[in-house]
Amino acid sequence: MISYLKGTVATIQKGNGNRVTLILEVNQIGYEVQITRQLSQEVQIGSEQVVQVFTHLQIREDQQILYGFASAAERDLFRQLVSVSGIGAQLAIALIDTLGLQNLVQAIVTGNTRTLAKTPGVGSKTAERIALELKTKLSEWRKFAGVETPASATGPSPAILEDVEMTLLALGYETAEITQALNAISQDALLAKNPNAEEWIRRAIAWLSQ
């Protein structure tokens, strides 16, 4: 079992759908690792930056696939997700990419199926199954993994959230992109208390345009 790889980024390739493959050079050997979109944005191609990627090796009859994550906690959460009936590797990565580690764990532990269902490919029944099977496990696991719970006051109110989502969808942004943007800008304590939907929309567009 390969727990992690540490090396330099040779290249990053985007494949079908949301698949992103990292070629990580370790001791003159190039390892092909499928990673999250978020991780792909954090590493630099062709630089001397040493990158550590925590890995999960999936072995099938016809192929072996390495999946890579930014932290051991993210990798362990991926393993928890794929243990749920009907949740494959691609859907597990989509969940992590769409919601992020902390918000995904929080949604599962609190049974927030509406948030889980924001992930493309996750319907209400699948969201309910994820919450049902992992709620207790993750409640205990996150304490040992050091996964902090997002503050309950963080984020826009339901009314603002609906306005922001509807506006950004109309502008052509995808649900996953919108969720990532809201998760990111909600870390601003001043904005989190701002009841102005237009300001949330402006900040979200600015983040998405980076």
C-alpha cells in the first residue's frame, strides 16, 4: 500500500468530465495520480516545489488506479465514502470537490441531505444513504482526524443563498462552482454577517473569475 508520494509536478492533465490527472515525479519515476480539482489548483507545474500527495490505490481486474489527496484526512474521508453502497470513486471525489472536507463532513454528520444533493450525480436518495451510513462513523472519526466543524453562523441565510444561486446559475455557472465559491467567501467574517444578496453575488463572481 502506498500511503503517500512526495515529489515534483511534471504535468496536470484534464480528462473526461471532471477527472484531473497529476503526473508526479518521484526519484525519476512518474506516477499517474487522479486528484481533486482543488488540489490541482494548489500545485505548480514544472516548479521545484515539493508536493506531498496522500494516496489510495484501487485495484481492479483490468487496472490499478492511484487517487491523490491534499491531506490524510481527505484521503480517509474518500475511503469512508466509497464504502457506502452505490458510491464509486468518481462520485466520492465529486463530493469532496463540491463541498470541501469540513463542509462535507458537517453535512453528513448533521444529516443535511440538501447540501449533499448539490453535488452533481447525487440525488436525494443517495444523499440520505450517505448520511444514514456514515453519520455515526464520521461523528467519531472527525474528532481523531482533527476536522474542525464550520461555525454555524458562517454562510448566507437561506433567502440570500437562494438569490445567489439563482443569479449565478442564470449567468452560466455550475452548481459545483457556486458551492465552492460560497464556501470560500463565507470564511470572511464580515461578509458572513452581511444581509445584502448583491454583495454576496459580487464577491462570488470575483472569486469565480480568479
